[in-house]
Amino acid sequence: MKLTRQQLYDRIRTSTKEEVTLSEMKRLGFWPAADEKPTLAEEFLKRKGELERELRQLTGDQRLLEDPERALQAMRKQRMLEARRKREETKKRKAQQRHDNAMRWHKRRQEEILYIGDDYSKGLHHNQSDHSKLNDQGLPRLDDGGQLAQAMGISLHELRFLTFARQSATLRHYRQFFIPKKTGGQRMISTPMPRLKRA
């Protein structure tokens, strides 16, 4: 991949011209790759680059010390950069947390029933079975809606549909009718519809 002139300038600014030249010669095949121990020339250029970068840093520090106003501006700029970096990190962290929460919620929806209507959903978030009692009675261990649906031979989606309760729902899972009592009056009977009866 050919580098643009600006990319080369940016690399030279953070390194040295000799280091960039050597790196490009290796990339283009004009210098043997350093598969083994670096050559003396490579070690020399590396050390020269380190010293030049250190010298640039010290020269810049000296200029700041000679000009207090400029040093103050540099400190303010550094603080602003640090504050911006922290804001970006916080933003990314919160976005990752939202994503993780959404994925956890999605996963739980695939395995559990989290809501079945007002006044009916309170205990759904505390659904760990009492294994010792179940074992004593010879009953299976079912800890969530997914396991219950599997044991019943239906899908979790169907179990959620059959258990959902809503006062304004037009679809009912029970057929209701009245029969006369022996002592007089009527008794209301609720019998499950075929789909619920099969489940």
C-alpha cells in the first residue's frame, strides 16, 4: 500500500526520517527483514531516533519554562485533551453497558418469561426452584420458563401466549358457562380452550 505524502510527514514527525526510510525499505523489499538479530545499522538508527525524540521533548519543555504564559496554555490544552479523552471513554463504556444489558435482556427473553401482565408478574424474577423439595417429591427441576415449556412439549413463545393475562384482551383461554346448582342458583364453570387444554 502506497503512503501519501501527508502520511509520510506524519510518520516522520513522530519518528525520524531515517527510521521511516528504513521501515519503507523493509516493506518494499530493499532491506532484508529482521528475522534474526537486528543489524548494527538498525540498532544505530533506532538509538538515534530515541535520542532525537528525547531531545525534541526536552527542547519543547525548555521553551515552555522560558515562557510561563505559553506553559499555562499548554497545561490548559493538556487538561482539555484529558477531559475530552475521559468523556469519550465514559461514552464508550456507557454504550457498551447499554449493549451488554440489551444482549442480556434478549438472552433472558429467549429462555424465560419476564412479563405476563399487570398484577401477575411479581414473582417471575425470583424463579429459582427449591431443588431439595422437588427431589423429595420425585419431581423434575425446572428453573425457568424455557425448561418448563420444554417439559410440556411446547415452545416458550406458546407458553408465554398461554400465560399472558390482560383485562382488555378479547381472546380468552377459557370458555365460561353456567350450570344450575342443586341448592338453587347458578355456578359459573371455566373450561380451558383446546390449545390450553393440550398444554
